[in-house]
Amino acid sequence: MSAISPSLSLPAFVKPMLASSGTAFDDDNYLFEIKWDGIRMLAFLEADRYRLINRHGIDTTERYPEFAFLAGLAPGTILDGEMVVLHRGKPDFALLQSRDKTRSPLKVRTLSQVEPATYIVFDLLYENHVPVLDRPLLERRERLEDLVRQWSRPRLVFSQSILGKGRVLFAETCRQHLEGIMAKKVTSIYQPGKRGPDWIKIKPRFQENG
């Protein structure tokens, strides 16, 4: 019997995995990363084209022409991450909103040059047209980091993390007035549209009521 080949098409959409809320903690079963103040975005890399789809399933590809390079990278890949506009090294949500709400083709092209977005990726859902959602988070992220390193594009950034030391990272995000941190269980699988204890968002007090 011949082996079953993977489908050469990607799903139209995958609901992003969600996080519950919590407080800072240390645990070697979790990795901790910055919670980026941006717009959740999935990237679908297909043969000679790409799609940027937000968490609501809306195609936003035309709003971010600076990511045209994605069309030339590894067809059959789905990335999960956060679209941000950085200002002095920190995400500026007001600038990002301006980018995301712009529809005029001329203004879109202009803003893509003067206020370019950065796609910070933190998870890998498909690789070579094969779903990897049921693989442990740590494995998915290792594969993703390898891909981002190979592609070497300045507007595509891998979200770094630390293992176990959530309180240290949380204290630093508070000091820098960032949005917070994410805690993710290293053995967790990717559960589209699900919210549970495997992913936990932890926000500083000064933003909890915002």
C-alpha cells in the first residue's frame, strides 16, 4: 500500500487558541514570553501567495504589503503571531490601529514604508502542508524558530521565551510598561478556539482595567 500524501491545500481559517487570565508564577512546566500589544494574526503561506487573517477570520493581507516576501517562503505553512508597529522598540497600538483601519491603496503603500509593521510569531500550526497542532508546544516552537532563522527577514521575528521564570519576566514587563506576559505549558497541544489553563495571560495591574 502506498503512503498517504499530505493535502497540498491549507484550511481557509484556523481559530486561534485562546488564553485564560492569571497572576505571575514560576513553573518549569511553563515557558513565558512577552504579551505583545498588537493584533492577533495567522499567516497562511501557500504556493506563490500568502494570506494574513486576523482572529475574527477577516483577510487583512492588502493592509500590510510589506509582507509580500511571505509568498516566497515554505508553501504549506501556517504561523500564529501578533502584528505590531514598533516605536522606539516598543509596540505602539495607536500606530497599528491606523495601519489596520487604512483602506486607500496609496495610503496603505505609504504607511507600509513610513510605519512598517513587524510580525512577531510564536507558534507553528502547519509545516509542509502537514498539521502539527497535536505536537507539544516546545517542539512546535523549536521548528518555528529554525524556520524564522532560515528565512532571515527583518519584519518577521520569533517571540523569545524563558522557561520557568515567570515572575522575573513579569517584573521586567511592569518596569517597561509593556502589556504583560504569556505563560504556556510546554507539553500543550494547539487547541483552536479553546481557552484553558495551558495558556495564561498575565497583565500588570496598571492595565487590568484598560
